[in-house]
Amino acid sequence: MAMNTQGRPSRPLHAHDAGAYTDTFSGSRGLDQAEPLIFERGRVDVTGVDLPEPSGAPLRVGGLERKAEIGLPGLAEPETMRHYVRLSRKNYAIDLGLYPLGSCTMKHNPRLNEKLARLPGFSDVHPLQPQSTVQGALKLIGELAHWLMVLTNTPCVAMSPKAGAHGELCGMMAIRAALDARGETGRRRVLVPESAHGTNPATAVQCGFYCDEIPADATGRVDMEAFKAKLGPDVAGIMLTNPNTCGLFERDIKEIADLIHEAGGYFYCDGANFNAIVGRVRPGDLGIDAMHINLHKTFSTPHGGGGPGSGPTVFSQALAPYAPVPYVVREGETWRMVEHEHEAEGEPFGRMVAFHGQMGMFTRALSYMMSHGSDGLKQAAEDAVLNANYVLARLRHVMTAAFDGTCMHEALFDDRFLKGTGVSTLDFAKAMIDEGYHPMTMYFPLVVHGAMLIEPTETESKASLDRFCDTLEGLALAAQNGETERFTAAPRHAPAKRLDETRAARSPVLRWTPPQDQPQAAE
Ligand SMILES: *Cc1c(COP(=O)(O)O)cnc(C)c1O
């Protein structure tokens, strides 16, 4: 086994870990092609580019010129193309199949959005261009901001945060600034329900707060008695997700808002699940003070590997003065970006990013909103809830629903139906890969045992949902019939098997070491 200088394997231990099959001569299986790392495949002397030797120009690197080969992989254009296409075929994608990840909202990315985002007036502008030359882009940001404020009924939005978690940071920094402005430096306790997404407590701690966990009641919602008991003069606020990560609407949200305000705190709402209520409920009416909106969830912009996130954050009147720069204002027919704190009204806490945010995502999100209209957005939310409830109703008899009653946009199951089968939630998820599905979210939220959280989204047809439910039903029955091996040996049909994800996260091998530089170490 080749080890790198830190004593870690410099390449996968087994050929099949690198995506090669062992039961064929080529390492490929049918259309699933074995593909080594680009560094292992390419050589600099076969690069597709042929540049003349530089001549005449004096070297001005102060004696620091490179002594050895640079070591970049060299590939011809068709080889490069094949490398990336082969890798992409090992991947799962929203354009390939149903993506049931709960709490992630893996929505279809309409092609119209892509077309509009590629218009040169939006795609070819530079953030340092004079504002007079990018009036259309500024207007687009201003218009998207307007609709986000209308949909949430809030007076202010910061467009620049670049993800949901970044939006949380923005919201909590504004809360911190507001508390500091009130001279209340002792208010540092933030209440966070135990079903919260991990980004909530992480954000609170990052902003100098500490977290106090609120337990869930038997219905999966905030335990109101426990919540009331935790209110006090050191409470900075609450971070609450609605609908929550169990896929349930927090019915007491207005009372929660009133009580936290009475106690002198602020209400941060995690708006990642806004897609379940957009067009039907305006969070501003519920008493929120700040909420991020994941454009890559609710407004269909590409998610994860498909594109950068975007997390505009809306603010109530109470927090609006502390919202960060930059923001766009309209002056007659002209749009202006307020870029510096000293030009701003109020007391912005600062800025979150170098420029203005994710222009490409703004374009896609506005395209989505305008092509749907207010009735279409409302219907998207309703259909997302309908689809999740269909999945819940169809699978309830073979899998165990975590809570009674209907759900919002995602259906939560626990692992009671696997009890005594020798199959775990993880095994069940791996068996889904063999069936051609990306697994659902597993072991989250933490409030139920062996959680399986399924969010189908609104664009899946009944036929697609039926096929998915038939598959899960088949798997659940197979587990209950003692076909344990089918699960514990899964995935059998994937190019990579069970990877050591913990080790990959704790000690990632991020650097490829050329074979000649690898110290030979005994296994
Ligand atoms: C997705 C999500 C987040 C984080 O959003 P990112 O855009 O991934 O940073 C926070 N809270 C909840 C409930 C989420 O589902």
C-alpha cells in the first residue's frame, strides 16, 4: 500500500474503491467505465496545448524559479471530456432521478432559469463595473428583493448571504448588533429546539451566544411548557424552523413569537422549509424578526454540486437598521447599490461578502418566481405538501411514521419497522442505492430513532412517486422477511461500496502524490 508523508494511503486501497470493478478485465462494467484520477491518467508531454518556449523575456522571480516539473496532468481534449463525463456518470443528480433527501429540498431546476441566467447582460457583468453600466442587473436584484419582502411581509432584506447557514449568520449578527445597541450585553442565551438543523447552534455559538436546547413534545413540536420555563432576562432569542425538521408545522408559532418578544428577545426563523408555505403564509405575520430564504431550496436554483447557494435574509422593522451592506435602492428610474456603511441609513453591522451576492442565482430565482406567478408559487407549496403526504400515506403500513397525523413537505419515519430484522437505517439506505435511488436523509432529525426523512418535492408525478413507494415497500417487506443479506451487503451495484465516511471527513487525502515520490511502506 502506498502511503503519503503523513502516513495515510495516497490512493484508494482497492481498485474497486477507485471506481473499478474486479470481475471484468477492463475494470469497467458495461457503461460504467473505470476511471482513475486525472493525475494518474495524464502526462504533461501529451497535453492538448502546444505553447512556444518563451524567449527574450527576463525571468523576474528572484531566483525562485521552479526546479522540477510542475506535475499538472496533461490530456488531449477528448480525453479530458471523457474523464469528466465518466466521473459524472458515477454521480446521482436531480436530472437523473427522484432525490428524496429531506431537509434539503432537491428541486427540479427549470431550464428557463438557466436560459435567462446565461443572458450576457447578467452573466458577463463584473462586480467592479461602474453602476451606471449594470443598471439592469441592479434592477433585477432590487426586484427580487421586493418579491422576497412581499412573500414574507417584511420591510428589509439582505441579499448578499451565500447559503442558508450564511443567512443564519447574517440574522444572528443583526440580533447581536441590536442587543449591543440596547446595551444588553448580558443577553447571550439562545433557545434552540432539539430538532434544529446543526447550523442553528453552530451559528449561535459563532456569534458569541450559547445554546439552550428546548425539548420536543410528543407530537414532534416545541414543548411549550419547557419553552416558557426557559425564558428569562439573559435570553437573546430563539432560533426556530417552521415547518420544523420533522416536517411539522409549529402551531404555537405566534405564541412563541409573542412570548420571546415579551421576554426581550428576538425571533430568528430558519426559513429553509419556506417551500412548504410560500404563497400561503407570510412569516412576517407570524412575528419573526429575521429569516433566511434558501434560493436553492424554495426558489429552485441549483443545489449542492450543481451551483452555489444563496441565502437572502429578511428582517423585521426592529432589526432592519442593523442589516448589512450592500443593498440596492431605487432613486427615480436609477438603481444604486449602497456599498459602504457610512452611506447607509441605520447602523449596518458590516458586510458579509466582498461583493453583492450570487448574481446567477438571483437571476434564476426571479425567473422561477415570475414564471410561476403568485398562484403558481402557492400551488408549488401545496403540491410539495401533497406529495409528501402521499408518500407518508402509502408507506405508513410497512414503515413506521415517526408521528401521528399529516405532515408538511417531508415525511419522517423511524426505524421501529426494522426492529429485530438485523437491518439498520444505514443498511436500508444502502439498499436504495442498488435500486437506483439516492437515499433519503438518514439519522436526522435526532429526535427520532434511526430517522428516515423523505422530501419528494412538488415536481414528482404520481407515477414517479408510485415507483419510489413500490420500491421502498418492497425493501421494507424484504427486511421483515429476513432477507438481511440484501441490506448488509448493499450496495452491490454501485461503483464504490461502503466508504469510510468518518475517516474521509477526519483525515481526508486531498493531495495526490506521484508514485516516484511515495515512500514505500509495508502493509
Ligand atoms: C438546508 C438547511 C439549512 C442550511 O442551509 P444551507 O444553504 O445548506 O447552508 C439550515 N436549516 C435547515 C432546516 C435546512 O434544511
